Amino acid sequence: MTTIFTHSRTRAGFALLALVQASLIFTITLIAVPLPLIGTEFGLGTSDLVLLQVAYGLPYSGLLLFGGRLTDRFGGSWLLVVGLGLFALSSAGAALAPEFKWLVTMRGLQGVAAAICAPAAVALVRALYPETDAFGRAMARWGGISVVGAATGTVMSGIVTTWISWRWMFAFPLCVSLIALSLMASLLPRAVTVRRPRYDLSGAVLALLGISLGSYSLVVGAEVGWRAPEVWGTALIGILFLTAFVLHEKRTKEPLLPPDFLRNRRRQIGVIGILLAAASMALATFILSLYLQRVLHWSPFTTAAAMVPYLLVLIFGGGPAVRLVQGFGAMRTNAAGLALATAGLVLLAGLGPNYLLQVLPGLLLLPAGTSLVFSASTVLLTENVAPQRMGLAGGVMNTAMELGPTAGLAAYMALAALRADVVGGYSFAFVGAAVSFALAACLCIAVRKGEHS
């Protein structure tokens, strides 16, 4: 039986899914600022802090493609219930963690749950908006939601840590999970699949190991140095697993990531845009947190307050981004956003002690550009995707969103390490990011010209 959803009920359903998506990304950054305090409480060394930092992101990014295929097989409704249940339990467990090992385990389970929830949520958005134009507008809004979640996590972690305890940060994902579980039946349709792809367990294991080990080596390399045996050894093993994954996908009948899915140039641009935009967010928040606290000796609360303008631009930039995508098209808007973000990164490269003149201008311009990029790239990645492949599209989109901060931050901070002066290294990292954004903008223009030639 088909359920007819009213306009107000559809909007409420979309808002609920948007809240879930924001909470998944929020949970990535919720321990960013209080990480040193957690280390002190549990007596952790540098390697333990690195493990805690990546415990959520590794299973999240590594299992997203498998989560997408599970969604295509069983439908978004059932998968979202399972994912939210696990997300709620693991969030409560993390908040009550009595020791380090328990906290790491709960963070890992949160990542597994997020990998189930994220593709299911995208599939349900498609079910809410079956018409192509309406779905395109919804995806343009969806692109900015994740950005707000990440920035909010960074800002709120500084505020909550100052006034209460880092443990209360886990109350948000717990409450969101419980609210979504209680309202799903009344606000969301059932995402029915047309075909049921077979499980590709081998591909899922290879992807998980390849992405997780590769990402871990990048994170650890930025901390302990790229010549350490545990860094290049882990990276080599990760590359071998990823190579095996690619070869396996070419041979299997039901691949986890069908090769034809990313042959589309517009989808390729969408993936690149999401990767770069997510990487730039991680770079800006990471460098500014270090610079303001370690160089200028600001408190965690003052540092969080300094990021509020960045957050406000992200929040209020979503509406104009949607209208620009509708009026000028996703490819043009993407190019404009990349160019605007390039200018913001160039301004941040002039980092200095005067916050109003040497930090704030770039901190306003960068999120204005990334808002456009996220909205436009999300549309490019999901347009013309069949409903039975929407879980796959959600998996690819969120994988790009997860890999961007890991791989991008590692690459840009490797540039920073080339400079002996710490602040000079930060500036060089911003310059490197600006160059990559400028090249991506040129690629957008070239692809668009090719489409109209």
C-alpha cells in the first residue's frame, strides 16, 4: 500500500533525517577539543590519543559502501532502525565509559552504527521526494547539513568541556537516536527496493581493511613521522588490501562499488568536491585550534567562541546555496564555491595574531565557499541515480566526506612539516589547500565546457 505524504509531513520527515545526518557528523568532532582532557583523565599517551581520535572514523568510512549495499537490499527503514538502536547504545556506553578501552570500543561501535545509518537516511530522502526536481532540491540542502554538524561539534565541545564535562557531549547523539526512533513510523515512508543485490562480504572486508589501515597510517604519520615503520608498514598493507578490493570488484557479479557508478564525469566532480570541502573544514579547525591555543595561548572556550562566525556562515549559507544550485546549475555553483573557498584559504594563509584582520576574513569566506561546494557536489553525486542504487550513492557520498578530513588533513599537514617555523608551516598548508581548490575549480569549468561543446 502506498502512503501519500502531505507537504508538511514530508518537510518534518526531511528535518528528522537531516537531524540524524547532522548527529552522525557531529559525533566525529565531539571529542576534538576535549581530547587532551580525556588523555589526562585516563592517563593516555600520544598513541592512545591517536587511536581514540580515529576509533569512530575508521569503521564509519570503511563500512559505508557495505552499509549502502545493505540499504539497497533491505530498504532504508529497517536499516535505519538497526543503526539508530546501535548508535544510541554505543553513545550511552561512551558517556559512561569507566576506562580507555571501553571508550575506544564504544567509539568504534558508534562508527559501525553510523555506517549503517548514513546510506539508509539518503535512501529515505529519495523515498520522501520521488520527483526528480524535488529530490535535487532536497540534496542541495542535504549537502550543507553535514558541514553544520561538523562545525557544531567542534564549537560545542569547547563550550561543554569548559562548563560541564566531555561525557555530556554524547548526550546529543543519544537523544537524536531516541527521538528519531520514536518518530520514524509516523514521519517516514518505507524505502522499498526493486531488486536485492547479493552480499559482497569479501569486498566489504577488503574495503574495511584497506580504508581503515590506510587512514590510520595517515593519521599516525602526521603524529609520529612518516618514516616510522608502523606508519609506512601499515600504509603498505592498506594499499595492498585496496588493490585487492579493486581487483575483486572487477571480477564479482554484484560488486560493492559497481565500476560504472563513478564513470560519470559529474559524479566524479561531486566526489572531488565533497573530499576537498571536508578536508578544508578539518584543516581549518585543526590548525586554528592549535594556533589559537598553543601559539596565542587562548583557552578552549575562547577558541570555540572564535569559531562561531565560521559556524554561523555555514548555517545561514545553506539557503542561498540551494537557490544558486537551482538557478545556475550544480556545476556552475560548484565552480563558484571552489573559487570562493580558494580565496578564503589564501586569506587564512596570512595567519597572524590579529584575529579580526588576519583570521576572521578567511574564516568567513571559506565556509561561504564550502557551503556552495557541499550543496552542489551532493546534487552532482546523486542526480540520475536509480532509487534501487540510492543506498550506494549515500555510501559513496559519506565515504568521500569521511576520507576527505583524514587523507586531506594528512596531506596538507605533510606540507606544513616542510617548514621549520610552525606558523609558517600552517600558512604553507593553507596555500597547498588553496592550490588544490583552484585546480578543482578549473576542472569543473573544463567539464562543463565539454558538456556544452
